[in-house]
Amino acid sequence: MSLDLGKRQQADINFRYILSNIANYIITPVISQVKSQRRNLIMANNNSNNRPSGFENLKYEIASQVGVNLKEGYNGDLTSREAGKVGGNITKRVFQVFRDQHQNQ
């Protein structure tokens, strides 16, 4: 049994209406809630006594060892080579510590 063109168009309009209501009343509030929770977590992390973490200390220590001028905050002026030096040496250090811990067990 096939629907005539008018009924198909009305069914399509009804379907689009239902989808827009789902988007407006279910999906959009959930997305807003997730964004709000994410924003709160970021702000909580930024306000945690502004003490550098162990990773931050390691990052600055390695940067100074390899001669990269790393500043607090934005470091977008670093070259890829400089950023790679810091990241690569962090990776080496982490694997070295991991290997040392597992060799002693």
C-alpha cells in the first residue's frame, strides 16, 4: 500500500517536527550540561592553589636541561624541534623510571 504524495509530505513534516523537538528538548540541554561540567572542571583545575604538578616540574626540568626556554602558560612560539626535544625527553624519562621500577621487582 503506497501513500499518496500529500500524505508522504505530511509524514515527512511530522517526522522533521519530532526530530527538531528531540534536538531542542533532549540533546541541547544535555550538551549544555556537559559543557558546563567541563567548564567547571577546567576552572577547578586552574584554581587548585596554582601549584605545579609533578609533570609540570618534570617538563620545566627537562626543558632547561635540553636548552629550551619554556615559560609558564602559552608556548606557541616554540619550534616543532624544541617541543619535540622536551616531549621526547619526557617520554624517555618516563620509560626509564618504569623500567627501573620493574627491574627492581
